[in-house]
Amino acid sequence: MPKIERREFLKLVGAGSVGVGAGFMLRETIKHPPEYLIPHVVAPEDFSTGIATWYNTVCSMCSAGCGISVRTREGRAKKIEGNPNHPVSQGKLCGLGQSGLQVLYNPDRLTGPLQRMSARGGETFEQITWNEGLSRVADRLDLLRAAGRGNRICLLSQGVGGHLAQLFELFMAELGSERLLHYDYDHPHTLYAANRQFFGEEHLPYYDLKNTRYLLSFGADYLGNWISPVHHSLGFGHSRQGRPDIRGRFVQIEPRMSMSGAAADEWIAAKPGTEGVLALGLAHHLITQGYYQGADLDAWRQALRDYTTTQVAEQTGVATTTITRLANTFARSQSSLAIGGGIAANHSNGVDTLVAVNALNYLVGNLGKEGGLLFNPEPAGSVSHPRQASFRTMLKLAKDAREGNIEVLILNGTNPAFTMPAAAGFTEALSEIPLIVSLSSFMDETTALADIILPSHTYLESWGDDFPEPGVGFPTGAVSQPVVSPLYNTRATGDIILTLAQHSGLSDAIPWNSMEDCLKDGWREIYERADEETRTESFEVFWRSMLKAGVWGEKSQRDQTFTLAEGVIDNIGVAPPEFSGSPDDYPFVLHPYISNSFHDGRGANLPWMQELPDTMTSVVYGSWVELNPVTAEGLGLKEGDLVDIESPHGRVRAPVYVYPAIMPDVVAMPIGQGHSTYGRYAKDRGVNPIEILSAQMEPHTGSLASSATRVKIVATGKRVELIKTGGTSRDLGREIVQRFDPTAQSKTGGAHSTQLNSIPITTVTT
């Protein structure tokens, strides 16, 4: 007989007659079983009832490495905030970081080891024990290692740093494999390559937005998703309002207005792929107007001879007066800074473009100076970049899989089946690998292809550490500690690798019993090489203090002297961008941009992120395609019209969003939706524009040129209602905004409307 309380009985009887009550009550009681709140007779020793405890750790929702403070009560995590002690986040946190609780408590988490019971492509799995899963994987690794085929083992991970990255290196080396790769869709390969080419070093500098007075951003959405948006937002705020009588000015150059463009003092639309040409046009003006007087002046004058303001204006669509004004202001500002990334870096000429941006910083002398570009010291621990796989590397991996050169693939937190174009054929290549093992916490598109799933803890349940890249001007690091006990039958990623090492007889080379032991040994080395002031305390005191503070840093800073890398001036120049698809057949350039809510798709399974309105459109849920009003009118389309966005490699369907701040020959779509699995909140919601991208690459780095695909827009004749939290951009006949023909205005002035690249912009003159 079902359990039911007296109050519930009365409620159910009141809902219907007594004659139907028995069946009704049984059905409703089964649907909504009672839950009982039972207080602890004796509370666990690690918490006090009703008292909150804060733990400092590291956010793992993106690669920025923000420090966070997690509030817990009764052993449950309740709230995440930024750690005020951490130099990256300084007490602040983005929406994606706040939603980390929904990773921990997500109802679609994998709760224990699984093995496949059907052909790949289906999702039929059965529960197994950890010993069964680990033994099966370890036996296969042992067999390959003993046969001298260890290099047929591949470990493909999301970008991880610190001692987990070192453990991966050691584990794969002991197996005899060089196939250790980190893969992140948004890793800035072109930025690293441009800095190596210009500065002669591999790691990223520190962009001092906090103290700059004039910023030129070429496509880098520093407030949205570029490298370290929380830290950049803090710098932006300080530059604008943090100094008496000084207000920094910000200029954003891009074909589609981003969040950084909306917050800037000036937004300038340049033709896609010409941002680097514009940068060299500014550089040419700096040279010809005498702003630069270095010993290599003649070499620069010769190198930039083809980038006159007239020629650059013709190529970029930016007026000559605008080019000269930007260059003059940039040179005359006491502290100026040029940065580049995002869409500008994702063309076939991405490295050329970012080298050109670096040239601007060099020519005005802001390298190594406050408010400009500062050189970071070497990271205090391992970072993921040296092992980051480019698109070219991933294609090579797929080729090796098809040729039978990979027999075991271990996946850790990366989802290339979702973040690689269909033209790459990566998903099909995975079917040729005999054994795929996933350590993911969720059933994403790539994990669904695995044969064995050994699910990891979430980052709030795990030990780890992080050394932010880019740094903050001085060496810093932080330990990620568990803030709650594990909820399910999962294990930390490091502990899984350590157990596999033990099963494979690698205990002599990999001696730790847990990831916590591995971390402590690694940090003991950092402690021992620290200055004497730090080492006045014992290591145990240092360790406990660091866990409490949530961060560690050294006082030392790098010497800011700089020597230009050899051959930079002779080789400077920006190649024309290349696009996949004929302009006649595919008249629009597709601009897929990383969503502030979903990032590269990893946040789509979080309901908070699904309900968070897009910053620029206020749209929630679903996908959309952004069209300039002129483009939409020419195609006879309105907001909500369903269209097919078709490239030479496929098509996706999405509703139109009419977006005034985008160039007429560009269409834009957010990345992150379109999952075929990945839990109830993400599955079958929206579309994934990455699917239809061409496999075109940036030649220097082999990274995906995600801005290099042309598309056409085909109306379907169907409509949907976009779900938005904002109002309407139309005045609904109320004539709130007056528009007049500028040619009809007299020279006495007045309100009028002008157009920049056919984008309506309202201005007022006096």
C-alpha cells in the first residue's frame, strides 16, 4: 500500500469524488512519491548544521583559470563567487562560471562506469564495476606496450595544465606513445604563432587594459570570450572609471558588433579578413607622419610602401579620414594598446593580421610599458599550449585512425565530434578505432561513440591545479581542491590515470597513490625553489595557507627589454583572405562566433545558460542567424522567418534575427547549440553552425579558418517566434526616431541619417 500522509489524503479527496479516489490516489502517489526531511542525529564532523563554509578553488568552465570561492552548507555547494585574492578574477565571475553548480548537480551526469552493449551510434550501455572497466582498459594498454605498439595509444584531452598535464605526459611516455594531444576549439593558435614570429617567444604577453588610455581592438571580443574575459572586464572598468580625470577610450574593429563593440566608444566595420590590412595602413601613416624614428625606420618605410591610406581604404571599406584619425590618436595617446583576435584571427591570413597588430604596438613604443603590452615570465607550472592540437593535427589523427594506426583512444573532456566541421570526417574516422575510452562526466557526442566510459568527478569534487596562461605579469598558480564529497560512483581524472598506471605495472615511474599526493609532491618542488622569505614556514604550513587563500604568487617580474625577432620587417604583409565557395553562388561570409553563454557548446547542458539572454540580441534557447536590415529587405525576410544557411559543405536551418550592427555581406550565427545528445537541456535544441564550415586552414598554424566559409540564404516560407527577453527595435509607428534623407539637408545642420557600409547609423550635428 502506498505511503500517504493525512494532509495529502485530504488534498487528493478534495480533487475528486470519493468513488474515484482510490485509483486517483494510487496514480498520483506513484507519480509524486513523498519525500521526508530527516535531520542528522549526529552531523558529520566536516560541517556544522546551518553554518556556511567557504572553499577557494579554481573554475574549470573555460581556460581562463579564474579563482573562485564556493559556499557550502551541510556538505552541499550552494553558491560560487570570484575569489578576491586571485589576480585573474579579483572577486568577479562570469555567468558560465556561476553555473558550475549545475555541472555538479546536473541530473544528466554519468553516475558510474559503463560499457557499450550495441553498435556505435546507438546509446545502449550497461553499468559495470570500476575494476571491470579499469582492468579491460589496462589489459589492452599492457598488450600494446608489451608488443612495442605503444604509439598506437592516443590520449586526447581538453586543454589542461598544471600537474595533471605533467601526469598525462609521464603516463603516455611510459606507455611508449607520443600521441598526447590537447584539443580546444577556441585555442588561439594564431595568436601564439604571431607572438612567436614577432617577439620570438612561445607564451602570451599581458595586455594591460587596466592602464591603457586608448585601445584598438581588431576583432578581439575581450569582454565576451577572448582569452580571459573576466580579467579584461576588470581592466576595462578601471580604464574607464578607476582613475581621477582619466577615461580610457576604446575602439572596436570588426564586421559584426560584439559585446566589446557595443561597449566601445567607437565601432568600425571593416570587410572580413582585412583587419590586418587596416592595421598596416595605420602603421604606414605612423611612419610617413614621423611618429616613429627608430634605427630601422627605412626598413619599415620600405616594407609598408604598399599600404597607403588610399589603398587601404579601398581594400577595407574604412574611410581614409577614419584611418588617419585612428593612427594620429593612437600615436598621440600617452598609453595606447592594440590587440587582435577573435574573428580577425580566424581567417586564412590570421597570423599575418596579428603580426600587423603587434607592429602597431612596436611603432608607438608601448612594448613593456604600463598601459601597453607587458611580457610575462615563464609560467610557474605546465600549460596546455605545447600539446594543443591544431585542426591540421586533428585531421592527421583522423587519417591515422582510418589507416588503423590507432588502437586505443582515451578521451578526457573534449568533444571533437561536435566542435569539428562535418567536412573533416572526424566522427566517421573514430569508428575505425578498436577501443575508445571516455573519461567524460556527460554523454556528449564523442562520448556516445566510446566503448567504455570511466566517468570523472566534476572539478568541484577533484584535486588539481592551474597556472593561468596568459599570466598576469608575475608567476602565479592555484590549487583546485574538492569542495564537496563525490556525489556518485565517479573518480577524479588524475586518480583514473594513476590506477591505470598501477594496473599496467608503471608504479615505479608513477609512484603516487592519489592525485592529491601527486599535487603535494609537485608543489613541494615549487616551495623549495621559492625565496627564503616564503620558506621560513614549513611546507605543510605553506600548503594549508595556499589552500585557504586559493592562490599563490611570486613577487618577481620579468625584464621588459625587447628585441625584434629577425626577419619580421622584411616579411611583414597581409595576404588576401581566402574563402570557400564562389561569391556568385554563396554571396555571404559566415561569421560563427563563440556564445557568451555556451562557449564552444560545453555550457548548453546547463539550464541557467539556456535561460541567460544573449547579450546582443536578448534571445534565449535555440539558434538564429543575424542579417543586416539591408540584406533582410533585399531577400524579403523578416525576424522569425526560417531560412536554410547553405555552404558548399552542408546546410542548417535557423530563424532570422535582423541585426543592424553587421555588414550587409556578412551573416552571423552563435556556436553552442545543436547537440544531438549531451543531456535533456541541450539535446535537439537549435543547430550547430560548425557543421557546415569548410576544412580551410590558416597556413602557418594549421588552425581552422572558421571565418573563411561562404554561404547562401534560402527562404523556406516558414516562420517561428524567436524567444527574447528584450523588446522590439521597431518604433511601431510611433516615430520615436526621426530619419531624414541626408542629401535633402541644408548645410545649416540638423538631425540626419548616414550610412557606413550600408549600415544605418543615426547621428546628430549642431
